[in-house]
Amino acid sequence: YNDTTYVLLANGTVAAFGNNYNNQNYATVVPGISDILQISGEYALSISGEVWRMSYDSLPTKVMGYRNTEGEEVAILKIARGTDHLLALDKDGYVWACGSNGRGQLGQDNKNASSTPLKVLKGEQEGSETAYFENAVDISASRYVSAAIDADGNVYRWGANEYGQLGIGDSTDRYTPVKMAKSTDTLTFDLVSGGNTFEMAVDSNGNVWVVGDNDYGQLG
């Protein structure tokens, strides 16, 4: 990320080198964090479900704001770093987003940026109470697009759509999750990922589905 390489080591620490680390061409262990389960860009997820942001100039800082309605901190299971936003999947199946939001990638039905995590809204709101996207089992963040898979194996995306990369049959940006079109109702998906202007999903049979820009043959 940003011409910097982050490496998760077998002992649960992180090594980094490159642009964000004074252009070093050798790895330096990032101080102040341990028991790391996953890294995505400059963010690290600990085994205990905490999210940390790494920086060369200071010790890693904990990302605050993942709290339920009772004010209790919730554990995060997975993180996904996009170009300028971060997604997180919590243990209860909710998706959180923070960062830039110029294309609606935070899933808040607006384009307002947020430096603190916000729970992603459900695509269709019913009644007076705010409804949130739930039962997520996987997430992905790419350039200006966010994606998630629900427990039924459906893919949802939101954000930029100028190349049709949301997979919904048009090229209009979406500010809340919308379900990706699929060839049959019985088709289910296990994984999602994305590039700059195209998106991918792997179905339960191991087939890869792609949608979006194909100027360089990236749709295969």
C-alpha cells in the first residue's frame, strides 16, 4: 500500500519497508503491536479483534469506534483496506466503514467522509428505525467500491459504478449495498475481491465471476 510493503510474520508481528518507512529497502519490525491475525494496507487486526493503524513516525494507534448500541466494544473478525477507506467485519455480522466517501463507499446513503467507523446501512430502509446491513460473512474494499457476502451467499456492493463494476446492470453509483445480479437464484458465493475498476467473486463451485472495466483484458 502506498509503495510500502507490510509482512505478517509467523510470530504475529509485522515487518514493513518502503515509502511509508523512510524509503527503507530492508524490513523493520513495527513496534507496539503483537498477536496480529491479518494486515490490510497500513492496518493490522489483532487476534483479540482490535484494529490498529501503523505509522513510521509513531507507535501504532488503535482505531476507535467499533461499539454496539450498549456502548460495548465489539470484536472485529476481518479488515479490508480500499484506496482511501477501510472496511471491517465484526463478530455479529455487521460491516463498518470509515475514510473518504466521495463515491458512497462508506454505505451511509451520502457522500460524507468519516474519520471514525460507521455501521453500513441496509440498502432498503423500512420504518422509522435505522436498519443496518447484517449477516455478513466476508468483505472486500477496492478503489472506490465496498463489497460483502451475506450468510445466504449473495454478493452486495456499493460505491463507484462508472464501469458497471457493482454488477447490477447499470452504471450509477450506489450509496448503500445493492445485491449483485446472478445467473440463477441457486448460485452462491464464498469470496469477493476487487481491482481499480473491476470486481470479482468466487462461487461455491470455485468459478470466478468478474464485472467492470475490461480495457486491458482484466475480465479474463
